[in-house]
Amino acid sequence: MDLSFNLPDGRLLSVWAGGDPDGVPVIYFPGTPSSRLQAVSGHDAAVRQGVRLIAANRPGYGVAPDAPTSLSSVAKDTLALADCLGLSRFAVLGVSGGGPYALACGALSPDRAVAVGVAVGIGPWRLIDPPGTNPEDRVALALADAGDVEAALAEFRRLATEWYASMLELDDVAMMDEFVRPVPEQEREVFTPQMRAWWAADMREALTSYDGYARDNLAWGGDWDLDLAAVSSPTWLWYGDEDRLVPADHGRWLHERIALSTLVIRPGCGHGQAVFPFWDDMLTTLRGAVLAGGRAG
């Protein structure tokens, strides 16, 4: 179901809601670059597990207006969304580039985000990864470090144009063929025909412009504006031991800093393999934690 709400500052928030409409609410933070439509892949599992699955576009994605974005500002938008939906308590689940936003929501309002899930979520990678990794992203972030945020955003938009513009000119089948081409062969099993169709629709909405991609990279690539010690709700960290995109070391780093965290390393799993085949497991875990923490909103 497609919904829209006006945030307190007047911005329009585009929302997808699925799963069990009477279920325990779980607010989903899609990866980078992804829109609310990434959550569609979890609809069937949410129905099975009694979960109301909700996802919103972050600033710059789809028709969502571009706006200065940080981890905590997206968390505040999420709490405003929860107010619009009448949710008092809920879980949050962030995947890949969406992981830091789930943590920010947990840090900002642990009394409402009573359970936190992070699946292959990126950590503050410049503190975790060796200095030689992601050299192009480091150049862009150095501009932000020097105070030139607009130049940093422009550089991320330029990089996104190089990576995605020609791909988006193809039809859906060819676009997904090109998208999965660099994915390690053993991980391609995640991209079933149905998943490819969902993913293509998500990509086309997410990359209406490259503003969301740029904002995401700046928000979690730069200094995090949240205190991980403030994440006091039960937190699950799910990672794959063969993930080359966000290695399990990111989960270990977060686990050391989040008091009530449980780290699960999925053997033999790459990036997508550690997430999408495990929708049922993640949602039933978060549902149980919300119910244990009090009545769902």
C-alpha cells in the first residue's frame, strides 16, 4: 500500500506499508541506493510473522524532496512518521546503508524503538576499513571534512552518474543483468526472477535523482551524529562471513559498542545472502522483542 504524509516542516514523505495490517510494526530502512520499495521483498514474510512492515523514502529518493540529511535527522523523520501512523512502540530494521539510520532511531528514542535490527549494516567505515579502501569516496568525504559539503555532494552525484546512468537507460531485464554482473557468482542465487522485478522497480524509484545516494554517503560516511551508547534497546546485528561489500568486521565493531547487542554471523553468506533469505527470521525476532518490551502501537 502506498501512503504519503506531510512532515512537520511540510516535506512530503512517501511510504510503503505491507505485511499484516494488524501486526506488530517494524519500520524498515532500505539500503543505499534504495527506496521504500525494497521492503516489498519482505511482504510475504511479514504476513507470515504477523508484522506490519513500513518503509519510507529518505530525502532525495524518488519524489522525496532533497534536504540536508544526517543520521539523526532521518531518525526524527521516522518518529514523525510513527506519530502519523499512531505507533507508540515499534521495531526498526536497517539493511546495508540503512543500518546506521536504524541505530540512530534506537539512540534517539529507545522508549519507542524498543527493538533494533541491523542486517549487513555499514559502520563508520573510515574507522574500520583499511586506509586504502574506497579511495573515490574518501576524496568526496575529505571535501566535507574541509567544510565544503556541497562539493562533497556534487562529487558523490558524479560518482553515481558514472555507475548508474547508462544502466538506467536499459530495459528492466538488461538493467538487472548489468547490475548483477559484478556480484560474485555464489551470491547471484538471491536474484530470483521475482527479486529482479522488485529490485528493478526499486532502483528506478531510488535513482530518480542521485541526491539520496549522495546524502546517504555523506551521512554515514562522515562523522556519525549519534551516540551508540544511547542504543539501549535489544539490538540484533546480522552479517555474512563472506560479505565483501560490508565485511563482518563492521558488525563486530558495532557489537563492541552497543550494550544489549547480539551478533549473528551467517556462515557462507555474502551481502544479499545474509539478508533477503532471512526475512522470516529477522521479523519474528523483532516482533518477539517488541511484544516482550510492551504492547505494540
